[in-house]
Amino acid sequence: MVCVSPIRLRNEAPFTEVVAGHPEFPLLIALKIDVQRRGLNYTRRAMDAVDPARHQIYMWEGVAYPHSMLLRDGTTILAYPQPRDRNPYDVDFLDGRFVLIDGGEVVETVDLWPKPLYYDKKTRSGLPMKEVVSARPQRLDIFASSFCHFAHVDDQGCQFCPLPHHHSQLRETYDLPTRLKSEDVKECIAEALKETGRFTNIHITGGSVIKGHEMLDAELDYYIKLLRAIGELFATPRFPSQLLASPFSEGQLIRLREQTGLGSYTSNIEVLDEARFNWICPGKAHHIGYREWKRRLVRAVEVFGRGNVGTGIVGGVETAPPHGFVSESDALRATLDEAEDLARQGVTTVHTVWAPQKGSKFHDLKTPSLDYFIRLASGLQAIRARHGLSVDFDDYRRCGNHPDSDLARLQ
């Protein structure tokens, strides 16, 4: 194998040096974080070894890539292809195994996600089931609506978010509707559940819709219809599920709880600092506001119960120039202080790793250091432990996109 030195535009410490400074932090979770922040480059040999009959694949910028990977401890890596100037990890295929390579050296073996059986089928209306309901190793994902009022109407979408761009391409490729029909979703879920024992949770999300007699009523009505259709597949009143949606009012939350079998509710605030939230998420700031978003999360605990309400942040985006925190220490302190305030009131906070993507307004920016993300993940898990909060609906098996919730299984 010819070793090619990676392009390093950042003045960063090597991976081994960073993790040596955190001896209690699991090595494989640190690797997951670093791969997520730097991204991936699949070699031709790796792409040739991908078997569409066995492996789960997805379309990214018009190319079919493996959907994701598993490390040998079951940790999921959800990472996207990145150009060479981002210093991505290489994925190669050597001696019959997929491997991660950094700086020309093999650092780990990985497995590709296995494809569910229902991925080869279509709904009665002719839609590919894999595009209606996608799968993680133990979770079914429904991206119910690609329309987001903040991005598509106000042009005030979250500046880190590439999803409107990505999902518009996906919808065009497969001729999918902007909003999925409940009968198509129900049909796909029913087919997936035939794979006994594989899936443990159903996750539903989509863009924000502010229309209605009360703001967000239209979005709420749609999710209630969708959840009720899915609920018909279960014998019990409630089923293992997570809705990631806009911050509904108390009355709307009560309707959601009473009229569906929903198990847990999440509303992502994205940034735990009011000034940075106002800049990074202008649409959310204009229509809801930072303090009102937090207040609604806390009220949701009264409806769904402690341990069943969460929020997500895009970890690291709070350092984005020119208005983000200049100091990583200041950014970490502000974020964890706000997460602690939410935890005291029963709200769980998890983070994803910010990796600037094509299609977002922040596409040409750089992430903070690996050290920052290790401290952020450790800090969020420590907060949950102090306040006795569960993260079962977003743990390493069901979601796999949160390094901090990966840590929950170790305590």
C-alpha cells in the first residue's frame, strides 16, 4: 500500500497526543468523534468492495456511499464524505476487511451497516421503502417532511444545516413527495417489523411548519396523524418512539401525548447560548426565541415525564466565526452551564459533532478541536449522571449520532 501523507491545514495535535490527555475517555468513542469532525474519503478499492445486496447505501451529492459504519464495540460512526482539504480519514478495503486509515496508517477495522430486507421493496404507491423509512442498526428513521418554513419561506434557516439542500436532491432523485403520506409510512414500518428483534425504536422528524390557528398547529396535526397510523401496528397504547419536532406549546404537547402512542419528545435548540442562537438560527430566534424554546422544553417534562424529553445541539457550531466564541474554554463553559440548567428541570441534552457540509451557509468553516469535543461529550454525560437523567431514546444503539450518549452505557 502506498502511504500518502494527509493534508493538514490546522495546527492541531495528533490524535494519539489528544487522547493521551484524556486517559479515562474511551479510545473508540474518541475515534468516532474525530472521524465525524473530519469526515471520510472512500478509496476506489473500498467502493468496489461495497455490496448493494448486503450493505446499506445512500445517495450523497449524486454518489451511492455506504450509509455508515460500526466499530468493533458496536459504536456507530455517522460521517460524510469530505474533500481532501478537510483532512478526512480514508476508508479502504484490505485483506478482506474495511479499515480506517489516517496518515497512511491503518488505525481500526470497521463494518458496514447491513441492509434491512425491506430496503429492496416498494410501497403500493410505488415509492422505494428505503427512502420512505430509512434504518439505523436498531432504529427506524422517518424524515416525514423536507419542507422547513425557516429555510424555504423566510430564508432564515439554521446556518449549519445542509438538509434542505440534501433532501431536495433526494426527493428529486426518487420522485418523493415533500411530505410523506401516513399510509406509505405505515406500510414500510409494517414491513420492517417483520424482521423480528432488529429494531427497537421509531424516530420521526421533519422541517418546521408554523401555520395553523395556533403557531405550529399544522405541523402538530400532521405528526398526530402519522403517529396514530403507526400506532395501529402495535397492540399496546404506547410504542417505543421519538418525535423530533418544533417546540410545541403546552396545550399542543398535551394533545400530542393524549392522542398518540408517542414515547419520547425532542425539540432541538441547536445552540446553548442566546446570542449565538440568535445569529446561527435566525428563523428559530424570530418565531420562537431562545428563552421561550427553553421554557417549552421544561413544560414538556410536565407532560411526557422526566427522562422522556430531550434537546439536541450541534456541538462546536458555537465557535463559528465571526460571531461565535473565540475561546473553546468559554464556549464549553457557556454550553455546559445551559445544559446543566435544563438538566435540573428534567431535560436531557445530547450533541452531534459539527462537520460543515456543502449546502449549508457554514460550509467553508472549520470545526473546533478534538479536545473540545471530548470535553463536551464528557461534560454532557456527567451532567446527566448528576441529575439522574436517562438517554434511552437517544442511546448508542437507537441513534448512534451522539458521542456523549455513547458514554452512558459505561456508567
